[in-house]
Amino acid sequence: MDKIALLKTCYHHLCDHIDSFTEYLLSHGELISATVYEYPTYTNDDIDEWPEHIKLFPIHGEKALLLTLDWMKKNSIINEQSGRIVPRLPGSIVYNHPNFMECLHRLERINIEKNHLKDAILQISENNDIRFENVKNALPNLIKKVATRHFIYANRPVKSVSYSWVHRQTGEKKTKQQVLKLLQKSLDYRNKNSIADPNFAEKVEQEIIKISQLPHQSRFVIRRPIRVTPMLNLNYKKDTTPYLLERASSIMPLALAPKNYVAHSPVFIFNEHPKVYPFQNYEIKEHPRIASTPIKGESLVIDRLHLYWQRD
């Protein structure tokens, strides 16, 4: 099977498992409670904007459950929605099911299929541009991060559910050679495409000179602020053990039942009656760029890339 055929097969297997889970869930048991929070719709015009507030739109009950099950199947860009600002739907689905372990196994199976899809994407090519074009042609409008991120379920009995907002940063390490390659790629892109800033090429050339003058063994890190992130916080009941002892996302034992998740999707909780606290709207307190604390031994060398030279 060629790589593109494998990609399509993995995606169809993923969709089949999601459909199977949905049918199994709805044909047994009953809903205890459900609340999800819809985000505003973001377009590509919002990419470089830092929101000062985020108004959430809560949806409850059966409508929230059906919205979640439909949400699980949506892996593509819709209308003017941005493919770079990944859509999210925080919330919780608390469900009573006569065979909840089977539900957990089915959710875990979906996450395994998501891993297979991610592997199939990576196998297409080591070149990011080639890989992007092949995926775009094979599965138009697919949002890779949405299709490959794991669904969330509570793997231990839950006492309470709450939410919070956090500001985070990337921490991508680079060698001098990698930084120069990145800058050259920016320059090549400028030569092939129209960029609003007429002085962009000159600025990049100055950046290349600046990096070239640093020692050969220099190390760098990109500490780029990430848009404010919704977090799901699970408070588990004391002295309880995980339901599933093997998980697709597990790297170490503690990962069997994490307490905190990025709230990109609703969490499924079975056969419990946890206290569920409401998710409050986001109001900015301090701009994340300003709030960032410089790390000792690092100097900012290229502001637009958030690139720091690690002197020590």
C-alpha cells in the first residue's frame, strides 16, 4: 500500500471507530449531565491578535451531548474558520452506562487510530512542505492537529471538574545551522510571494548576518507565546486506581490518569456524579509578551521569531 493510500485508510478507520463509539453510547445508558462551551469563531485575520477577552457560550443537556458527538467527527476547516487557530470545545459529558469499561476501551481505540493517522502523515515525507501538499490533496481541508489529538476521558473516579486559563510558551531548541536555514527559508518565501513589508528581505538579511557572527556552537531557543489556553482540571477520588492500565498517550505511569488537560474537547466521565464547576469567560490581566520573565543566560536576538541565544 502506498503512503497516500495508507493515509486515507487510516483516516477512514478513525472515522469508522468514532461512528461505532457514538452508536454504542447512544444505544445504551443515559445522560447524567452535560455542559460544553462554544468558542467564538476565529478567522485568519485573528492569527496575530491577542484576545483581551473570550466570551464562552454554554450549552447544556442533551443538546450538549449531541453537539459533542458531532464535534468528534469534525476534522476539517469549516467556512471562514482559521486552520491555524485550532478550534476547541471545552466541557464535560457525564454518562451512566451499563458497560462503561467498553466505552473507555472504544475511546482508547479511537486514540490509537489517531496515532496511526499521525504516523501515516509523518511517513509521507521528511520535508514539511511536501508533506503538507500531499495531505492537503489527499484529505482537503483536514486540520491535522484536530484529527490527531486524543479525545479526553477520565480514567479514574472523579470527585470534581473545573477549568482555568493559562498562558504558555513554546520551547523549541535550535542550533546555529538550523536558525540560518530557517532564516534562509523566510528569505526564499519572500522572493516567491508578496509580503506587505517592503523592507522584509533586508531585515532578514541583517538577521542572517547577526546570527552568522555568533560562535559556531551557539545554541538557541524559540520561546513563542501561545494564545491563552483553556485547561481542564480533574480532581480524582482518593485511593482509587486507573480503569485502563494501558493508554495510547501513556509515557509514564502518572500519565494513566492526568489531572490536567488542554481543554480542546469535552471530557467523558462514566458512572459518577462529580461536582462540575462552570467555566468563566477569559479576561486578560497582563499581555503575555510583557508578562514573560527573561531566563538567566538568554538574550533575545530576533524579536519577530522570539529567538533567544543561550549564552551559557
